[in-house]
Amino acid sequence: MKNKEVVVADSGPLIGLAKIGRFALLKTLFRSISIPETVYHEVVQEGAGKPGAVEVARAVEEGWIVKHK
């Protein structure tokens, strides 16, 4: 069952869940996830080729992870 809450995440849980192949749990558990632009930059741009980079970029494109300032 999907929780109706919106959560704010930092890079640790995003990378950790991607490493163990469970990133999709976030979409299942939460209606929306908000991340600061600095987290996006750290995970996607600085972390290119590392766990979480592709997953976070795709989730932002799909709209269930939202970047904010």
C-alpha cells in the first residue's frame, strides 16, 4: 500500500537502495519524494556510473522524485 506522505531524502538512502537493487521500494512506499538540487548533483552528476545515478535521474524524469532548491 502506498503511503500518502511526501518525504525529503538525502543521497545515502537513494544510493544504498540502488546498491542492493531495491530503489523501486521508494516509489511503492511514498507518493512523492523531494530532494534538494545538491543531492541530485551529488548522486547523478558527481556519481555518474555509480549506484543510484541512473535510478535517480530516471525517477526525476518520471516525476516521482522532485528536485527543489
